Amino acid sequence: MGFVKVSGEFVRQRYIPIDDVFITEYLPDADPTDVKIYLYGLSCALKGEGELSYVAGKLQLTEERIRSGFKFWEKKGLVKLSAIEPFSVTYLSVREPEPAIVKLNAEKYKPFTEEAYRIYPEKFLTPNVLNMYMELMESEKIEINAMLLIMQYCKDLGGGEKMGMKHVCDTARAWAKEGFLTEKKVAAHIADLENNNESIRKLFETLGIRRVADIDDRQMYHKWTKYGFTLDAMLVAARSRKKKGGMEKLDLYMEELKKAGAITAADVASYTENKEKIRDLAVEICKILGIYYSNADSVVEVYVMPWLSKGFERDALLRLARYCFLRNVHTLDVMQSMVDKVAALGLFTESDIDAYVDRQVKIDEKIRAVYDACGYAGAVTNRDRESYKNWIEWGFDEETILAVADRHCGAAFPLQLVSRTLGSMRASKIFKKEDVLAAMKQPDKKPSNSDDYMQHHFSEEKLKSALVNFDDWGDE
């Protein structure tokens, strides 16, 4: 029997819930490894199998790390651990967690409790909420006065009492990671955030935002300055995101700019202009193909950017899109195949592609002339293109090829006969039209009986050595 099991309340729910409450309330703050431990342990619990060593082996973690992961979830109230060995875990209902009450020094936190009630009315500060604040201060080593400053700042910027405990804890945890643990450092950080009011107002004006800046807005601005962005660079980025999702969307774009190394205002302007042009190109390609995407960003990322990175010019891609449309191709995946083919040929500009297509058209016209000469009706195929290419490379001119085709007019499978005849002439080193036609008049010399055939007996090794690559053969 496994070391993990589910509680009665969990079993009564009659299904395996990965509840939205778990995803929204618990998963965001959890370490990915802890999430993996929770989910795999839950699977084992419902099957009634899996010892601690087995789970550790499957997840490629130490047993100590598995225990640590479950201790994290015990603090969240989602599991209960055994007080004695052997180690066991009981999964509790996500809807009815049992938060662990940490025993804290009541005298130590008495000033905090009194000041917390001054900031928030008592109805908003239940014992559990106060305990969460105190546990956070203990775990992150945040001074009491520093925590009180954070609570007051969150309330002031959050529009009063509606600024909940989760947001306060998230802010305190984020600031703690940056080293703002003491009253002095938190106060200085708040002053720094407040000094950016005019800059944030300009950003809001550029973005078309009419609300009051909150703590998240200030935090984002602070983060961007740490990345090295000046206000001018931020304003350039903001102009391209006006009325397109506010500060949250701008934050995603600033992260993109940082990854791209576009930090100065000039860099941002150049990157933004190029990005808009690429997006417009993606929309135009889709328009030519006759398809629609609600979000052109995915087309840019999956198709257009990789095509441009290969070396294609904008007009070259538009030309290929038009060729695709004329060939009744209306998907980006099939256009991808065409892009790959012309890239392999080294054709990256519109003029190069047009010249190549012109050459192909002229070749097809010559092949159709061969079709007409031998009385064959059909569409030009890649196989016939390859055959015609071979005939030219063998040394036969167009007039000779047409003359041979005319001689086979009306025969079954005339194109195969043309290829066979020209191959035979090449082997005999006969290339001039007159000589080829003269050689075709001579009847084939056939043996009178089987004894006239030359007999060859090859060993298996000699046969293997004879299987050479005919592509390597040159003209003799």
C-alpha cells in the first residue's frame, strides 16, 4: 500500500478534481517541482500504490525533496502529514483546506496586530489572515514596521479596503526578493516609486489610460528602469501599444524588447517599426492566399519571421504567395514547402524568383513541343522535366530531340521511347541529328537463339561492388 491516500471528503466528491481553485489560488505561487510532487502523489493516492522511494525514483528527486514538497502543501492546507514515521500523506479537499496554524510569539507580534487593525477594520483581519501575514514575515525575514508600510501603501493605492490579503502578500514577497526587508529600505523603495508619478502619468497618457496608477503600475515602471529603459524608450514602446491592453500588454512588450536587446529609444523605434512591417507583411500574405487569422502574431512567429531569417525579401514572399494562389494553394503549410524549395535553390529576391519561373515556363514550352511532336497529350510533370534536363545535359540539341520525338509519334508510351532512344545514342556517342536519325533506321540486331547471348557469372561480392551511384557517372 502506498504512503499517500485521500481523505473521506476527497473520496466523496467521486472524481479527481484539479479544481480551478487549485490553479488560480495555489499553483501561481508554487514551485514547479512542488506542483509535480502534488499531482503525481495524487495519482498514486487514488490508485492506492506508490511508496516514497517509488515516487522519488519516478520523479527523479530525492526522498527529502519529496517530503519538502509535501510540507509546502501542508502549509497551504491541501495535505496532512503524519506526525510519526512511517511518513504518510493524506490529500485534503481543495475546497475545504485545513491551513496549518503556525505557533508564533504573540508578544512579539502584538504591536503588529494593533497597527494592522488601525490600517484595516477588524472585519477584514480575521485570525487566519493575521496569521498569514505573520507567517510571511517569519519566512521572508521582513521587519514588522516594513510589513506595516507595505500594507498601508497597498491600501492607499488599491482604493481603500478592497486591496486584499493576497495582493499584500504578493507585493511583500516580491519586495523581499529584491532585498526590501527593513523599514528603511521599504520606505526608500516607496519614495522611489512615488517619484515616478509624473513619468507614469505620461505613460498613461500615451497608452490612453484614464484611471489612477496603482501599485502594480509603479512596480512595472520600476522593473523597466532596472532593465535599463529610459522614459523616452518606454514612451516609444507605449505609442505602438496605445489602446491595446494597457500596462499589462506594455509589460509583455517591454520584456520582448529586453530579450531583443532593444533598450534605447532609437533601438525601440527601429524594432517597433520593423515589427509592424513584418506584421503587415503577414496580413498581406494571408490576404493573397485568401485565408484569415484573427491574430497575425502567430503567423509572424511561426512562418514570416523564419522566412525572413532565411534571407527572403518582402516582395519575394509576396510573389511566392501569388504563385501559390494561382496554383490553388490556400494554406501557409503548403506555401512553406514552396519557400523551402526556392530557398534550397538560393532564390531570395523577387527578381531571382521571377527569372527562375520564366526559365521553367520556357522549359515547359519546349517539353510541350516534344509532346506535340510525338502525339502525346497531358500536363507537364516533374518527371518529364527531369528527363528533358537529362537529354540536354547528355549533349542533344532541341532540334534533335524533336526529330526523335517525331519518329515515335503514334507509338505507345512515346516519351519513354524518346528517352530510351536518346540514351542508346548517347552510349554510342551519336549526337548529331542526321546521325541519330540514320542510326534509328537501322534495325536492331537480334540474336538467333539464346546461345548467342553473352553469359556472365558474378559472385555476390562483385554484384555488390557494381551497385554504384549513377549520379556519380560522368560522360566518357
